[in-house]
Amino acid sequence: MELHEIPAAFQSRLRLAVVAALMTGPKDFTTLTKLTDATPGNLGKQLELLEADKFLSCQRELLGRRPRSTYQLTDTGRETFLAYVRMLEKIVGDET
């Protein structure tokens, strides 16, 4: 991946934070809200965009009468994020 090839998903601080948070495993909506300090509306929209881009998947279930959405990275999301990190490491390594 080259600098000019950064996916649109990583051009938003919130989307980048979500993907980074999901690198350690699945997270529910409430946890992602707390980790990113995002409003529920903004987070929901960004999650929809990441899901549309096939970077993450969502499992929806009912716990009693309450819905619960749990998100996890897809293989595409994980591989793209790792390629992005490698690109950043190369840039930083070239500067030192």
C-alpha cells in the first residue's frame, strides 16, 4: 500500500479508531461507544460505512427485549488495516 492508496475507511479518525479497537477482538456497540468517545448516532453511521465496505461484520441478537449488536473485523478489514500499519512503519522507518 502506498500513501496515495490509503482506504477511505482510514481517512476518518472515528473509523480508524473502530478498526483499531476491533483488532483485539469483537466488541459490542456500547463498548465501541465508550472506547471511541463517539455519539451513538455518529458511531452507528461510521459502523454502517465500514460494514458496507466489508471491513467488519455485525451480529445482531436480542437479550430479553434489548437488541445487542456485536462487531468484528472481516479478513478484508484485518488485512487492509495491517497493510496500512506496515505502510506507516515504512514511512517512519524511512525518516529515521
